[in-house]
Amino acid sequence: MTLFTLEEYKARIHAVKKRMEASEIEVLVASDPANMNYLTGYDGWSFYVPQCVVLAADSEEPVWIGRKMDANGARLTTWLAEENILGYPEDYVQSPVKHPMNVAGEEIQRRGWAGRTVGVEMDAYYFTARSLAELKKSLPEARFANADLLVNWVRLVKSDAEIALMKEAGKIAERVMQTAIDRLEPGVRECDAVADVYRAQMSGTPQFGGDYPSIVPMMPTGEKTSAPHLTWTDAPYENEQMVNLELAACRHRYHCPIARTAYLGKQPPDKLVSLAEHTVEGLNLTLDAIKPEMRCEEVEQVWREHIAKAGLTKESRIGYALGLNYPPDWGEHTASLRPGDKTVLAPNMTFHMILGMWMDEYGFECSESFRVTEAGCETFADFPRKLFVK
């Protein structure tokens, strides 16, 4: 049973084919699990072995190719006809002499597509160097082209049905962040607080449940708040300690990340208070400035000019497109809010704006996931933007 209507999947196929034509690609081999999901509805934790969706320019449906034991999963989650679900035998799994891309190549041969230009996602996480080599070996007559991010750019503008799921993820995100802040107490082990965050992520709300986010909770403490992408330990929280909370909620693979910072103690350091005030003010100003037809670089410029008044700079981008994805990332790898990105904003584009300010010995984070509207933008979660002091 698919998550979206057949009409929506067909519209996605049509849009992808238009991009294929513009790139002179006749057969697309999509191995990114998010793109496989986007085109077919397939949703399974099977991306640790090679799999793909093959779409030919003159075919009505894609072909799902994966491990035979996962074929029933494809039947249960996709809209594809039986003849377009192909499971490879178990002796292709992690074999030194056989490879699943040989099966994909043979199927492309069987369908008469072998002499065409084949696009592959060269930089997809789960499309390995061996996958490309084996596919080329199985298709000696084909011409190969880089189709990396071809489907991702189609995904940039969401349908109303996708936005509805991200709004639900936003409601879960509010509960996730509140759970994290509630659990921050001196003596509580970091890992125990994270365990409750996981529970909140999965249990969702009384109206709808959650899914596993593509990135784990990142909750560094003390001096570790000076660096992004750190997780947690089994050490207990201490008094007079800061904690960064970069969390997320997920609903049917659609994400809503959210970041905040908390301080355990009566009086946070003045430097942290000042950094938090400048950062939150900049976040508010930048969100208020967003309008359709702005370029991504213009959004970032609003933030950069504000923070410069406080004598601060931020070298990393301040946001990126996001939505449907699988581990290890919830970002779409397309538009970024940074200098030089001339992507023009349009309604129903969705972004995570994360203003992480990581100094030498401390840091502060505040972020919002939002969609561009007809007149501005709206956030998916409604949670106070401030330094939380407990």
C-alpha cells in the first residue's frame, strides 16, 4: 500500500523524465534509497545491500531491483506491477564473484535498453565503486553519465501531501525537544536522557506515531558544545554545564530537525548569553526576511550582515534543503543557504536553517525547519527560541 496517490507518483515520474531528457539520459539507475522511495514508495531497511530502481525514458513504470527476500517488501509498499519487481538470489549477497548490479545490467539488457545512455548516481552513499564497475561490465554497449542529484532536484519542491507529513513531524519535534529539556538534570546520565528522546521520537503524538530519523540525537555537553556532530556519553550531567540539543522528528521518512541549547545552573556565562541573544535575533530576522523569488545566497546575507554587527562570523552554511531521506542524512544535497547559491526560492521548498555558533570552548545552537510559502515562510515546529536555563 503506497503512502501517496498513484497520480502523485506518476507526476513525479513525469518530472524526473523531463530532467532525464534535459540531461540526455535514457535510462536512470537510482540507488539512493530516498529516490527509490520517491519514485516507487519503497520503504525498507535494505539499503545495506545493493539495490536500485531503473527508469527508462519510454517506460511507464520503474523497475525495482533488490534482494529477493526484500521483494515482498516492495510488493507491500510500492505501486509497481509484479513484472517490475525483481529480486536477486541470495548468492549475490556479499559475494566476491557475483554482484547485484550484474542482475541490474542483465535486466536492462533483457528489456532492450543496453545500448542507451545510462545515468547513475555517482555520489550516492550506497552506490559503491564496485557497483559502477560491475554495472559497466554487464553493459559494455551502454554510455554512462552522471545522474547524481537528478531526482533530488525534483524533490526540492514538495507536494501538499508531503508538506502535511512534515507538519506532523513538526508536532512530534516539539514533544521531542520538550522531552530532552525536561530530562536535563544534574546526575542524570546523558545516555538515559537520550533514551527518553528516542522514545519520544518513536511514540510521536497521541494522533500519530514517529519514524526513525536519519541522524541520531546529538547532545554534547560542556566544552564539546564547541563542536558540531557530537553525540552523547554515559557521564552524568553536571551543574553549571551547557548542553546542545540537535534533534529531529520523522514521519513516514519526512523530517523536521530542531536545535536548541540549554544551561544547567543559576547563571549562564555572560558570553553564552550574549551569543544566544545575537543568534536568536538573527534567526528571527532571517526567517522574517524570506520571500519567494529570493535566492538562497540572499537569505544567508541577511544573517551574515546581522551577525557582523556583533563582530561575529560563521563560515559554514546556515541551512539546506531537507525532507524525505534515510540514514545517514536528512538533507537533500541540493540547495544551501550560503554565499554563491543562486537557487531561487519557491513555495513548498523546505529547509533546515541551523544557526550553530561554535566558539573555541563553547557553543550555541538554534534552528528551525520551515517551508517557503506564497508570501514568506512558516516553521514546522512551534517551540521557544532562546537559551534554556534550568
